[in-house]
Amino acid sequence: MNAPLPSHVLPPMERRPVPAAMHEALKARFGERCSAALAVREQHGRDESPFDVAPPDLVVYCESTEDVAFVVQQADAHAVPVIPFGVGSSLEGHLLAVQGGVSIDLSRMQKIVSLEPDDLTVTVQPGVTRTQLNNEIRHSGLFFPIDPGADASLGGMTATRASGTNAVRYGTMRENVLGLTVVTPQGEVIRAGTRARKSSAGYDLTRLMVGSEGTLGVMTEITLRLYPLPEAVLAAVCTFPSVDAAVRTTIQIIQLGVPIARCELLDANTVRAVNLRDKLGLTEAPMLLMEFHGSEAGVAEQSATVQAIADELGGQGFEWATTPEARTRLWAARHHAYLSALQTKPGCRAVTTDTCVPISRLADCINESVAEVDASGLSYFLVGHVGDGNFHMGYLVDPNVPAERELAEQLNHQLVQRALKVGGTCTGEHGVGLHKMGFLVEETGEGAVSMMKTLKRALDPKNIMNPGKIFS
Amino acid sequence: MNAPLPSHVLPPMERRPVPAAMHEALKARFGERCSAALAVREQHGRDESPFDVAPPDLVVYCESTEDVAFVVQQADAHAVPVIPFGVGSSLEGHLLAVQGGVSIDLSRMQKIVSLEPDDLTVTVQPGVTRTQLNNEIRHSGLFFPIDPGADASLGGMTATRASGTNAVRYGTMRENVLGLTVVTPQGEVIRAGTRARKSSAGYDLTRLMVGSEGTLGVMTEITLRLYPLPEAVLAAVCTFPSVDAAVRTTIQIIQLGVPIARCELLDANTVRAVNLRDKLGLTEAPMLLMEFHGSEAGVAEQSATVQAIADELGGQGFEWATTPEARTRLWAARHHAYLSALQTKPGCRAVTTDTCVPISRLADCINESVAEVDASGLSYFLVGHVGDGNFHMGYLVDPNVPAERELAEQLNHQLVQRALKVGGTCTGEHGVGLHKMGFLVEETGEGAVSMMKTLKRALDPKNIMNPGKIFS
């Protein structure tokens, strides 16, 4: 433990307030869509992280690429920070206006720009949420699989390189964003990528923007890959005598190459929490929630293979769900895990970890991390996209008790170091934000971070795009 | 047709020769591994493109990351170009030393650095070829699927964002490179990415390097995803009354979501050429070569679906191959297509196109391009990774007849414009190199190319890394 622990006290940074001339220009164009009201600013100065609120000076509700370009041109002219904002479900402090400036609210940019079912592609505005997208394209027989749990905006999901429950089969935002319209830090509009499934046309600007956390530009249109709704979908739940047994089952599923679509771990604490909130009546033991996509025969074959593996490792009480309603009940357990866990300790906030490790090391990493938190006495829950080697400990801390925050961060740091030692990453899907800057350096080294800073300086020399995030 | 046609006459560029002090320093460290012999230099100044040879001043055979770092540090100190070289199978002039300098031959860096079968990962040096890799890991029950046809080096495949026959199911180098060791243009060694399957840790330096064609650094270690060898593999060939019918069959396969592993088109010209060279005795008609991976039952189900689609569109003479030997015979047709076609016109070179379009537009694009080349009277062949929407026309030109080159480039340009109009790309997998700079601007616009140039200038301010490629 060489690096200092991450802290939830905001780092002291110089604010760069919006000058009067810029405020007037924005007011003139946007009228009531430009707000300086404290309640609005505070709502845009927080996310789901345990950080204190850091409100922007102004919030502008944009409705088009041209709106966004106008705001960024103003910000460029006055060297004022801008922060793209979707639905506020980030977990790492991405949205906090630590240097002041303008929050660009994209939640009204909710149009499906174009849908090409015959090409399995769709182009959306960044404020479209994943649930909205799937509702609006259902008639086409297609779906967009990336599901980070929260009903996040697709802009936010792109900005954090999100993934979630279906990534084990369908990949992450990295694999599923085909192209982007981007407003550059100079307020110019460029297009990266095409609707073709692959391309070798120059530097991969699309992938550079995916995961850049709003620090290199504002994405205003996003072209995504879609998939045919599978002929058959089968969900299953199975409990295990230990977290270890559940994880070892997962490892074998992946090593055998079973094309499982979802493979999620919930520990007993999490199951207890969702039972309490949603009256699900699930057995309160470590659990795998799985889903199989394919033909009727393929799904039957996959699930039989998995059941055989689980049986050998003590899996019990297999419960199958083939109807959408039964599947919804099972997946409610996973989707409500975060909120349910928060409710078990009133007033708490969660410090969530996000390591992702090579699959063979997952059991050891989880077992050691569970032993540590059990020994610490801190309340926690554990969920995992275990098919990817990704899991989240949620340490439940009282925000008014600094010792709890500190303990959580110490456990988090130990967990990250364990993951890095076996070739893993400090963040599988949440991003770096304000919280993991130290971890990023530990993971990738000063050299790689220095290259990232060079890229940032080159594209955004005035440091106006979400400054103070990813690296200091 | 506003942009000038691409030309195979090398653009006039100022050479930046290796100064004596640098030559001596390289001689001192590398001895006979540093060569100025004309034959060696000429061998390193060409690739499979129709460009004339442009030899480097020196060729250095590197055997380690430290060797590469030493050469690049020297190049940085003296502002001399360096060009990474694998096996020389590029198609777009990537390897030509248009400004002189040093060719860094990586073909002796042929070690498997580490294999972690339980994690489905491997780390290789850049000179390992795809065939070597698959031979060396076969004992593990795993394989690396990316197959661009040529037995390319994995360094070259990474640098061009290659894909090939298996991409429809397994993705391209973009999806399958997990991490990299890179020597930066300043001769520093950095590490990008981890062995975890996904990550949100900062800018995606891995994806920025993948497809950068040697212009941003030299990759000296590459960490790749592997896959379990499928339980069952079934290859099939089927002929069609027209190219159109073969392509429409493909479109339906993709739109239905059949998880086909390979779906390759060969036109009658190509089949005729491979029959002539390899005595394969295949029916000389437009043909789909397909492969299915999965369980025995899954493969049977997929192939039945595909056969039903093909039957409706006039597919005939289905031939199945389940043994490795029978599959090898079928795939020989695809893998020898390029060389076989070249042999039909002695002394010719091929101008190959590489557009990739959204799947529903593939039939129209191919049909119009075939009609055009038929009308032109130029010899050609047509192959396609049609499952991805990617196809290659190979226009066979006599390099001594400028009118043939010009005609080929005119047809290529018309084909690219057709692809761009429907949302496609000018290059699905070969890269830009010297050849497609104009196309890149047409495709993505001045704004995006200007962003690429900004990135290049920031990382390589002395413009020593493979200068003169991708953009001028």
C-alpha cells in the first residue's frame, strides 16, 4: 500500500466560474433551458458515488447537436469547464463540477435517430436509456443487450465503457458502439466510425471516445449494434453452499466455452436484502442467476451442461424460468440488489469496488476479499458479473463516520492490489472518475498514464472537458 | 469523383537518411543483425501492394523489447524514420520506406511469452504468425480464430486491425487484443491493457494502437483472447446460380442470427483460378464456403437452417466436410485464392479493394461493382467475408501498363463511393497505408482526420514512426 487511499473528500481545485458574457449568451439562446437555480445545480453536481455534492454554476438542457456545439464553443471561448450529464447514475464522481462550469444536460436528447433492422444497427441520441431503446425497437425483433443494471443513458454508458449482465456473451460498449457523432472541445462536430461492422480506416476514434468519461468531447449521436431476439430464452437460479462453489461453477462454464448469456453471482447478504425489499422468497444462500439464449435445443443443451457442472459443486434448488414474467421476477433480484442493500442500513452510502480479473483467479480473489471484509465487521454486499471475472463489493458506510469510509477504502485498496497482482484491472465497467486515479497509475504505470495525459492535452488544451477526472 | 485517384507511383517525399553516428551505434549493438545490403533493404521496402519498391537505409533484426527500444531511441535522437516489419504481407504499401530510415524487422521475435489456458489468454511477441500460434497452443485445447488468409504475423495483424474469415463469429483484432507492450516514439516502454476480459481504466490505449499501422509506436508484446476448440466443426460448400443469390443467402443467415463461424464468397473466376492451380475439381460457379462451430447438435441445427435458406435461393451441390482433411481441402480454395488469381495473368499485380458495408446493402454493392468491372474488360477476381459485409475485388493489372492501373483505381474509387453512400467503410481490414488516404478523408471527413493528425503530432512530434502513412 504505497499510494494514498482514495478519499471521498473532494480534492481542492480552483473553480473557473462562468463569466457574465457567457451566461448572457447562453440565456439568450436557451432561455429557461439555462438554469442557475440551486436545486437544479445541486441535482447535477452529484451521482451515485459517496462524494459530497459539487454543483456546477449553470445547467443547460440541450436538445440537439447544434445546442451542444454552441455551449462548447462558448466554454472554449471563455475557458470554462463543461460536464456532460445523462441520468446521473455514475458511481465514481464523474458528474461532479469540481472546477465549476456548465453541466450539459443531455436527458432531453431522447430520439431514436434511425433504425435499420435489416442491418442490425440503430443510431440514438445520448439521452436515450437502455430500457427506452429496447421498448422502442421491440417491434423489429431486435434488442440491445448491454445492461449495467441501472437504467442508464446510452451516452453515459458509452462514456464509461459500461457493460453489465449480458457482456459475457455480447461484449461491452467497447464492442457494440459502431460509430459516434462528437462535439470536440473546440465545439466542432465530427463523425467517427460508420455503420459497417468492422473497419480499418485510420485511428479508432470511436474506441478512444468510448470510456473517455466526457474528458475528450461530448457524444451527441451513437450508432449501436443490435441483435436478433433469441428464439428461446431460459433463465435459471441455483444456490450453492458457498460463494466459492458458485464461482468455481462459473469458471468451469467459461473454460468449457458454454455460450451463456448471463452469469451473475449474488451473495447471501444480497439475497437477504432483496427478499426484504421485494418479498421474493428466494433461498438466502450464495446464488448464481443465469440466462441462456439460442434455439430451443441449444438452450436445453447449454442448461443441461451447466446443471451438470453445478451439481458436482453442490448446486441446489435449480429453478427455471421460461416465461418473461418468471424471468422478470428472477432478474428483479439482480437489478434491485444495489438499492435493496442500501436500504438495509438507513442513511448509508455504498463504496463499490469494480475489479475484473482473469477468470481462473476469480475464486481466490473473491474468497480473500470476503474473508477480509468479514473480519473487518463492516456491512457489505457482493454481486458479480462473474462470467467476465468482474465483481462488486459494496461496503455500506455511514457518510458521517469517517472511520467507516476509511476502512472501506482500505479494503477496496487491498482488493485492487490483489486483482492487479493476477493481471486484472481496478475497474471492469464503472470507470475511473474522481475515485480511482491512484488505482489507474498502480494498474497501468506512469508511462501509460502520461500517454493518456498527452492525448488529453492535445485534444483539449484548455482542459475544459470534465476536468479533474481520470487523472489529476 | 472529386478526389484525385489513388496512384501507385510513390508520392515524392524528402528522405531522412540515417546519419553515420546512428549507423555506428546500431552496428555496435547489433553487429550482423544490422544490414545495409541492397537485397535485404529491397526485401524490406515492398509488400503485397502494387507500389514500386522503396527500400529503407538499414534493416535491424530485433530480438527483444530492449532491442526495439534502443533502435527507436536512436531514431528519436536523430529524427530518423522507423518502420516495423513482420512478414511483409500488407496490401496497402504500409512497409515502404518512403522517407528512408530503418526497417525494424520483428520476425525473429517469435516467442510465446506466456500461455494461460485456464484464463483463455496468451501473450506473444509480434513476429509469431497465426499458424505458429495455433500450432504451439493446440495441446491446450484452445485456438486463436483470427485468420486473414495470409500467414501474417500477429504484430502486423494488430497494426492493421486485421480480421478475415472467422470475424463474423469471433470479431476482429479490435475485439481480441486484450493488452500490449508498446515502445513509444520516444523509445519508452509502456503497457496498455491487462489480462482481464474487460476494463474501464482510462483511455483505451490498446484500441488506439490496434490499427495504427506502425505510426504511433512499435508493439513488442501482444496479449490475445483465445477460445476453446469447438466440440464439433462442420464445413460446407454450396454453389449458386449467381453471386447475387449467394449474397442474399448470406444476408438472411446474418439477419436470422445464425452463429455461423465463417461465411465466405468466391466468384466463378476465383473458383476457376484455384481449380487451375490446386486441381480441386470444384464446380466453377459462385460459391459460399461456410463453417459451423458448436456442439454436435448445435452444428447440425445451424447447418440445417442455412441449407433451407440456400435451397430457396437456388443453392446446389451442398458438400459437407467434417474431418480436418476434408475441411483443409475446402479452405485451400479460399486461402489460395489470391495467389491462384495472380497466376492466371502472368506478371500481373492485384489492386485489391476492401470495402465493408451494412449487411442489407451488400448485394446491391457487389452486383453494381461486378457489372462495372465486367463492362470494363479488366480481369478480376472477387472474394468476400460476406458475413461481415466485407468483400475484395482484385483487379489484375499489368504493372507496366499505366492505363490498366488507372482503370483499376477508377473502378476502386467508384466502389468506395458506393460503399460510403450506404454507410460503409473504404477498408474493412487491410488498413489505409499509402493507398487509401484520399478515401479516408472522403469517408470520415476533414474534422475526424484532423483529430487523427492531432493525436499523431502529440505522440510522435518528430514524425518518425512509419511517416507518410494513413494521412499525408
